[in-house]
Amino acid sequence: MNTSAVPCRAEHLTWGPRGGQCLNCGGEGPNTYSVKHIKPFQKIEPKVVTVTIDEEGDVIFLATTENDVFLELGNVVTQRASHVEPVNFFLRVIFHILRSFAKDKDAIAEWTRTWKCLWRVNTKPVGGPVLTWGHVYSAEQVKNIARIGYSDALAGLSNTAVWSDRLEAIRAEVKFLNKFFLEGK
């Protein structure tokens, strides 16, 4: 496997016991000009998987593609942990009415995800808050804001966090819920 950041070049080729061999990636071939080079692994963003086991032995985790392996452990009870919902009150009411009739995979649910509006994260289904910027920023980020002297920004930490990109809101939702469940709130 090629773990080198250096691309394979002619000077990496040598003759080995099984024919041609690349000293950079470990690729082999019957001769030096037909070495099959091994491409490096693509760099991917690391994912955090948080699993909590309570006193009764129940496993609690967020239903994400990374956690699908836990679905094979036995009976699974799925419960909504949060909503990524419109900030606008009237849109939010319409959103919840429509979503109360539609399943998560229905066309109506898919359509509501395409709305061009501001989004917020509501974790009240698990006893959490509607996220503020104070929930979104880490303690280190808050210290940096204070150190730089942005007192207006510090005052804004108690404001509801809003996103124009729904996927960014979902990323913040997952990050918050992982921490929320890990700390056992």
C-alpha cells in the first residue's frame, strides 16, 4: 500500500525476486516497465461515533450511516433526538404539521428539506435546548473571541444559532448530540 505522499517515479523502480518492483508504493509487475502502482488511500474526514451504554445495558447512539453496525445487535427502538427546523415561526408551524403526516423518506419530507430559509436545531425531544451559538462554539473558541476583544460576539452567544445551509445545521446537531449523550445530560 502506498503511504507515501511522493508520487512514484522511474528512480523508484528496481528489479526484485518477482520481477519489477516500486520501492515507493510496493507495486509489482513482471518487469520494471509494467509495474502496477498502488494508489495511496484517499484522505477522508474522521467521523466521531459516540455510543452510550446505560445501567440496564441499553445501547444509545445516533442513527447515522457510521453507526449502522449497531443495528445488528438486537431489537432497535428508534426515537427522534432533535429537529432541524425553520427559524421563521410560521414556516416552523407548517413544517411540523407537514412532517407529522409524512414519514422521513416521503416526498413531502424531502421537499421540506429543500426550503430556502434559515434553520435552527431543536434538541427538545431528548430534553436538550434549542441550540444557541454558545452551544455551537467550543470553550476554546469562546476564549479566543474574548481574548480578541469581541464583546459584541460574546453577547451573541446566547442568541439562537441559525444556518442558511441545512447540512451545516445537521453537522452542528450531530456534534452537539454526541457531546450531549456522552456527558449524560
